[in-house]
Amino acid sequence: MTRGPATPLPPPRERRRLRETAALTQAQLGTRVGVAPGTVRAWESGRTTPRGRKREAYAKLLATLAGEDPAGRATRAPEEEPDSGPVREAEPETTPETHAQPQPQPGPEAKPRPERAPEPQPRPDPQPQPQPLALTPAQAFDALYEFGAPALVRQTFLLTGRREQARESVERAFQAAWEHWPEVARDRDPVGWVRATAYEYALSPWQRFRPRHRHPEPPPADPGDRTLLNTLLRLPPRHRRTLVLYDGVGLDLPETAAETEASTPAAANRLLHAREAVADRLPALADPQVLHRRLAELASNERLRTTLPPTVRTVGERRNRFWTRAAIAFTVALIGTTTLTLRTAPTHYEPPVSPGKAVRGVPPRVVQGALSDEELELRRKLRDQMQDGPERLSPSLE
């Protein structure tokens, strides 16, 4: 048994344009196809491709939307165009010589020619779509920050239970995105890139050693929210992250596994263990739909603020300049220390000085006193003599 060819689909950008033209949200389109909104977002970004029955349902819905789109009429197949009458046979070209020749009169037995069908009017060309204005890197970054920062702060709060840590994690993630902006701008899902960076920073083990971590923040005011947050914080970090991504954000299982850097079976196992732990403490949240709604309510009830995009960019640039200057200063100090060591280091071998030894049997040194008359006379004679040596002695007869 051979498998038939897959149902063709338009490009990802065309899928998104058709949905926006029909004034449908990702959640509404996902409800029609029977998938989560995160799956529709992945299909429109090109990260994943539908398969099987979902692909056929998605392709049929897109075809319906393309038929309702005025700008898509020109792309219909020829058999879909309305019938404009019988097809007229091709006639020979009419030249001036042909007009000049007399036309034969039809005889009595000649049959009348049928009337020609009106020629179909050419369809007007679709009006060109307005080209989007080119944004500068700063404007594109600000638009991405305003779109994704509020939701990311709420999601990170579910991971950490700390408001300031969630805000700082998201800001650090966006500063890293601004530092690698050409790479992030070309990514299929820039929000996913920032989300993965923010989660890694928020769940880093060294966060517990910070002084701010020693002072607990006030818990949520609602007792139900407080119980749910405590239940989430009791989960292992990997299980907590998988639960937030799948039941909180709405990603499908392959995307959750890819973002957590795990295989799909491992991600499914973590998700099941996390749901069981939450259901044991809160039986009312055993239903995934109820759990998804409660996670959204818990994140929305907290008043989490975000910093303005220019401030995030400025702080990130200032931090990068500081660390760059610190690295340059350390390198210069290291080079100076090495040069000074090379200039002052000995260039030849010097044997070590042997340790001293005590000498026994030597009389102690006597302090010098005043000279006697004989010693003074002897010193005077020695000074009067020639300093070059004694005089030459010549032999003589006695």
C-alpha cells in the first residue's frame, strides 16, 4: 500500500496573510482545525509542518480563505472561473485585401450563422499590496520588546515566583537579543529565542547565591493563587519549565522538547510527572484545560511591570561598554606585568649562597686600645721609609 502525495500548502507567509485577511486569530483558526494556537503559530512561522488529517483540514481551510480573499481571485485555477459562454473558434486574420473582396451572397439554401457569444471581459489586475515600511534595527527591536516582554515576564514569574527576578531575566534576555540582533532578526521565532534565554537566566543555579534571593517576596493575595504557585515551585526546574511551556504558553510537544533541549519522549515524561504532582496537591486541576486557564489567571493577576525599550537597549549597551573596557584594561595590565617581569628577571645563572657554618677554636676579637710609645715609634719609622719597597742592598767589604 503506497501513500499518496501530501496535500500542497501555500508558503508560511501566505498562510499568515490569508488568516489576517479573514480577520481570524490564531486561536480561532486553531479551533477550526483542532489544534492549539501555538501550533498555528509554528505553522505560520515555518518551524513545523502539519501532517496527516490536520494537514488536509488546514489546506482545505486555507483554500476556503483564499476563495474569499479578493486579492487571491487571480490565482484560481482555470476550471474554477465562471463559464462565460461557448468558446469561439479562431478566425483568420482580417486584412485590408480581405475587406476589399466582395463577399458572396448567401443562396436560398444557405443556413444562417449562429450568433457569436459575447467576448469575456478581461479581469482587472489585482491591486498591488502596499510594501511595508523598512524599520531600523532599533525600531524593530522596540516593536519586538513591546509585543513579547509583558507575556514573557508573566511566564517567567510562574517559573521563579519572584517578580523582580522575572523582570530582570526578561530584560537580560532582550539585551542579549539586542547584542546579537542580526541573528535574532533573521530567526523564524524571535520571541522563542528571547524566551529560551530568559528561562535559562531565571532558572540558573547561581541565582540562589544572590543577596536578593535570601529575602522572600510577598506571596499572591489570593489563597488559590498562592497554593498553585507553591505547587509549581516545588516541581523540579525541568518539569516546571516543561509544564509552563506546554500548558501555560501553549506550545506543542515537539516545540517544547526542542526548547528544553530534550527528546520528545523525555519531554512527555516530564510533562506527565508534573501534571501528576499538581493533580495530587490540587485535584481540581487534573484537567489540562482547567490547568491552562488557572496558569493564565495566576500570571495575569500579578501586577508585573516592564521597562521601556530604549532603557533596555541603553543599559545593555552601557554594560557591554563597561565589560569591554574592563577586558581591555586587564589585558593592558597583564601585558605591562609581563614586560616588567622580563626586564627585571636575571639573564644568567647565579649559584645559590651556601649557608654559613660556625667555626670553633678562634679566640674572641679583642678591642683595639691606645698605642704604646714603642708602637708609635715603629709606625713613624714605617711611614718615613719609601712606600715602593725597601732600598736596594749592595754588597760591601767589611
